[in-house]
Amino acid sequence: MNKHEIYRKLVHLFAIIIPVLYYFVVKSDFISICILLPIALFCVIVDAARMENPELKNKFFKVFGMMLREHESKGLTGASYLLTSSIVVIALPIKEITFLAISYLVVGDTLASLVGLKFGKRRIVSTMKTVEGLIASFIGCTIWGLIFNSYFFETEFRLHQSIIIFGAIVASITEVSNLHINDNISIPIISGLAMSLIYLIL
């Protein structure tokens, strides 16, 4: 694993600030959307502008090039997708599920990549992902969810453990699946909807 890949993953991990600020600081869905929406629009506009303007593209790459994957240099960045999916997931009725859905993207995707690149030996069919990365994602998301559910969520709003584990499974499978959708979009939305469904059933 080269230093650029490690740097990208550390920057990606910093995105955990979004669910943390949402749940523990801002607390309001409306205010959170009012904060995230203009930032998301700005990121999308900048991405669109640099794709049309070679000079702007070169300047952007000089500043942020180390953070970008190859496909991001030609399209929307992960930040645009992440901010957009965060706004969608905030619309879910259960704040704790919203927190976990966005967290699972950051924690699961980071661990899957780091472990997969370093220790991955068993490729998942039709993807570049590995079984080792899948397992790391699931374990990391599950531990993260159980810790926050037990020690940081208010007692009356704690979730059933099955919701947390099911969400971790769905997030991890989504991360390694070849859905042709950016995982910054697919992971939080699909895992958030899955946990919401189980919440309603229970």
C-alpha cells in the first residue's frame, strides 16, 4: 500500500465528523440539512466546473490531487457523493440509525480498503474487493455500532443489537458489491433503509 492510498484513507476517515457533529452537536435534522445542503451544492458545482474548465481542473488537482482516486479526477469526488447521501439519510426518522448509516460508510469503507489492500488474498467474484476486507468492514462497523449504542446513545433511544448487526452486514456487503453506484451513496442509504426496516418490524 503506497503512502498516497494511506493518506486518502486517513482523509476519508476524517469524514466521521459529519455523523458526530450531526448527532452530538447540531442535533436538529433541519439545521443539519441547512448546513450540509449548500456545502454539497458547492462541491458539486466545483466538480462540474473543473470537468469543463481544464485550467480549473489543473489547479484543483494540484491542491487535492493526492486525495483523489483515478475515477474522481474525471467525475464527482467522494465528498460530493458523501454530502449528498448524508442529506438523504438525515431524512430517516431515527437519528441513531442516521448516525450509524453514515458512520458505517466511513468506518467500514476505510477498514475494508486498508485490510483488503494489506492482507487481502481472496478476491470476491467480479470485483476488486476481498473477503478479508469484507470481514474487517463487518467487524469494525459492528464494534463501532455496539459501543455507541451502549455508551453514547440516550438510554430510551438505544437500538436493538440485531439492528446494529444487520446494518453492519448490509453496509459491508454493499461495500464489496459491484452495484455500479458510488459507495459513498450506496452504503449509507442502503444500510440506513435496511436498519429502518428492521426497526419497524421489531
